[in-house]
Amino acid sequence: AVLEDFNLHDTGLVVPFFIAGEYAPIRIFTKKQGAVTYYFLYNRQYSIGPYVGDALRLTIFLSEGTLLAIEKLVSRGFMINPQVIHANDWQTALIPVYLKTKYHEHPLFRYTASVFTIHNQKYRGEWIRGDRYPELGIGGEHWMGMVQRDDRDHFCLLRGGISHMDKGNAVSRTNRDELLMDEHGESLAADFRERADDMEGIINGVDYDVWTPVSLEEKPLVKAQLQASLGFEVDPSIPLIGMVARIAKQKNSRRLVNVIRRLIDESGGRIQFVYLGKGNENDPYNQRTRRFMDLVAKDHRYARNVRFLHRYTTEEQKRVFGGIDIFTYPSLYEPCGTKPMVALINGTPCVVRNTGGLADNVQEYRRATQTGNGFVFAKDSYRDMRNAFWRALDIFHDQDHWQRITYNAQNYDRSWTLPGMEYMRLYRQAILRRLSYTDQVEPFAPVSGAPLRYRDLAGTFNEAQDVMLDLSRAGANRFQPRGAASADLSALLNKSLATLESFVATSNDSALQQYLNELLTRIDNRAPPIRIRVSSGLF
């Protein structure tokens, strides 16, 4: 069903693969979306659902299976040799491990760098018995990079990825710094500290095409529609608070509901609250919280003011984000927090705890300067959360300041544009680090001395046009040709950049000018120029 639902196409390629002696052939499917071609691994046993089954074997399938699939795709001309492989979380943590061990001398991956992103270090793929280590297919000399610090009889997949990666990334700057502390990094804090120089904190972006925001002019109507659909009194003067999140201890769900009850009492019933989300059915915290939510919803004191919707569809989320006045995310910890970002692009101020990505995205609103886009509390306490809500409600009833804070919330680009540029920089750093302890070759050149598996690719690089991007040069000369064949391409790129800069320079839009300036200065101009290869078939 997944193959049909997502319109995946069979490449016809099959990779023979064995996991712990069991045959697990990998079929490769593909899908093209825009300019990007995606490839998917499929095996009936390991593709039945997200993270279903044995954790170690699933990780081997997703990690070594990916490397073997790449080898097959390169040999058949579907792609060229990868310069960087970006792995994520424990499910693919063995990719950096294999690139430094089992596939270290593989001709295809000899110069391939790894970037490893940790989205949530609480999920580590740990407590795997030491007697299963041979299933990895790597030597015992690598055990020390995998073993759990707090239990020498077990090993941890996430620690393996951290130990073997070329460059790492947390999903916000504050979370990156938090991971270095024992309180947040926990059993992996020492590993994060050891790799601190190689760790970045690039925050996620929002896909505006998927999460299309409402305008501030549309918001009152969208709010009225949401109030009506939830069975609330339709009244623009009643603040509508919302949360979209899993029901989990991390999200502080139960304490939030307690605070909301108190706010309803203190406001004389003049607030409304909607919670959209569900939790893991086997999680005791979720079970207890669901029962508590049901009791609150049936209590005659709160029944007309609260709605708990245990669903999680994208369309329902968009309705809530677009219609609520205040969004809350009082997490105990939050590596990034994309939900508040979606709220902000909808012009919805946020009440959040000062942790991780929430601290990076939400700043306390100041009346004196009219800066900030939300309300922040530091301590994980009932009192501090309640006080933050009352600061938000006070501003809500001040029309001038509320107009300003909603403008502040929406008037910032939270797309993938700037994070994408930071990732490109990180990839380049990873390549250079990889080359620092291998034979020196040009990072963006195809590997020379290609074995027979490259035979189908012979000559395919001849039509590539290379230019150098050097941001330390003047605008009209930033792109420099590397040969006669790329002179026209260099001129075209310079002309496009010059046209953009000229348009912005003559614009009265200060925000646009600031955006371009940041775009051009986010790159470290002290670094060597970037070499860009573009297929001439694109022109």
C-alpha cells in the first residue's frame, strides 16, 4: 500500500543482502519530486512499519543496506559516487561506523564523508547485548567506540554514530550546547564534549508549501471558523489557546492541562483551549494523561472551554495553527520544536519553556521596545508556566501590542533557505575533514582510479562545467570560470547575482535588504572558494 500511496516506482534493481545469516534482498524504488530524485529501500521484513522489529537488524538494514544500494545505483549509472552521506539518529547511526570500518578502503566510499544529525538524544538504540556485536561485521578493535559508558556489557548505536562521524549536528544551537552538559547529554554527554569542535546546531526549517500560513488579515475569520467547528462560543475577544503535540512526558502535557484549568477559573471562564495530538498507547504517561483529559472534558466547570482531539492529521493541524491566538509548547526539553515554528509563521505568539530550539525561536515580548514574539519561562514549575500565560493574556487584551507581537511572530523567514545554506557549509567541512586523514584529492572531483563498477559511468563527467564561487570578490566577479567551457556559465551566474543585488539595492523593503545581506554573509568568506559542478545538460 505504501508503494501505491506515495507513487513509488520500481527501478528493477535488487541488492543481495544478508543480515545475521538471513537472506534479506533489497529492492530499490524511486520517486522524483522537483529537481530531487529519491531512492527507497524495500524488504518485506523490514518495511512493515516505522521502527518495527529488532532494532539492531533494522539499523543494519538501513545503514549497510544504504551503502550497498548506493554501490548498485552507481554501477548502473543512476548516480555518481557520493561525496557526503547524511545519516540521522540511531536508525542509520551505523553509516558513519561502516564508512570508518568495514567500508573504509572500499573504492566507492574511500573519500566519502559522513554527517550525523541527532534529533533527540533520548532515543539512542541502546542496551544491545554485547554478544550481538559480531552481527555488525566489524572488528573487535572498534568495540570501544560503540560500548555504553554506563554498562560495559552492552553497546549503543547512537554512540557509534557520534564516535565515527566526520561532522555532527544537533537541530538547534541551544540544544547543541545543552548536549555537552550531563543534565541533557546524560550518558552521552562525554561523547558530545569530545566531539564538540565537530558539532553544529543547525535549526530546522518549515516547508511553506506544506504548512501554508494564513495572513494576519485572514486570521480573525479562520479563528471564528475554528471556534465554531470545536463547539466553542464564537467571540473574537475570548483568547483561544492551542497545543499540537504528542501526549508525552517530554511535552509536559499533564502539567499544562492543570495550568489551563487554573486559568479558566481565574479568568471567569473567558479562555478556550484545544489540544490536538495523541501518544504511544503503551506509554503509562500517555494512558494516565488521557484519563485525566477525559475527566477535565467531562467536568461541568471546564466542559465548554476545553477540547481534546486525539488525532494528528496534517489538515487538522493546519486548522488549529491558523485559528488559535496563542500556541504553547511547555516541553521539559525540546531539541528543535518545529510546531512552534509553524505557529509563528501563522502569526501566533508562543508560550514556551526556555530550552533547546524553543529558546532559539521564541523571545520574550518587551513592551518598551515592542520586540519579541512570545512568552518564555525558565523553570519547570506550575507557577512559572502560569505566570507566562498571564503575561500573554495581558498582551492579548492590549490591541496595539497584540498587533505588534503577531507581526513580529510572522515577520521572519523560517523556511529552509538559510538552514539549507548552513548544511551546505557543513557538508563542505565534513568533506575537508575526511580528506584530512586520507589521500588528498579535490573534494568535488570524481574519484580517480575507478574500478570496474564505474565502467558504465565512463565519460559522463566530460560535459560538466565548473565554476568557483568566491564571496570575497566583488559581486560581478564572484563566479570565476575554471576553463573555457564554463565561461558562459560563469557569466550567466554573475549576471543573475548582479541583477538580484541591484533589485534589492533599489528596493525600499529593508527586510529584503537585510535578508540578502545575511544570505551573502552567512558563508565564511575566509574559507577557500567553493567549486561548483553543473551538468551542461541543464543548459
